[in-house]
Amino acid sequence: MALTDDDLKKLDKMMKKAVLDGTAEALEAIVFPKFDEIDKNLSSLKEEVGLNTEMIARVERKLDRVTDHQAEKLDDHEKRISQLENPALA
């Protein structure tokens, strides 16, 4: 018994449906959960980056305050040295 063109078309249609259904099931069972997991990981990484950015900003502000304070002290010392050097030059 030979298959007719109509039988082959039906068989082709059934095979395509089976492949598409199997692919869809595999995506839902394996791939989509992994994407969800990756999305959760990215979200937590974004939070960590945000926290690290805040900490870096705080450290920069503290460093600015320290350098400003040290610059003021250096200016004061320069003034005092200049005052001490001027009488020696005269």
C-alpha cells in the first residue's frame, strides 16, 4: 500500500505540529525558567551595583572633605612659613 500525496501532506502536517508542540513544551519547561532565573539574577546585580554606587559616592564625598581640610591646613602652614621667612629676608 503506497502513500498518496494527500497522505503525505497529512503526515507532513502532523510531523510539523509534533515538532512545534515539542519545541514549545521544551521552551516552557527548560528555557523560559532559565530566562526567569537570569532576570532575577540581573535584578539582584542591579541592586548591588546601585548600593556600590552609593557607597562610592559617600567615599568620594568623605575624601573631598578630607582633601579640603588638608588643603586648608597646608594654606595655613604656608602663611605661617611666609611670615617667618619675611623677617629673615629683611
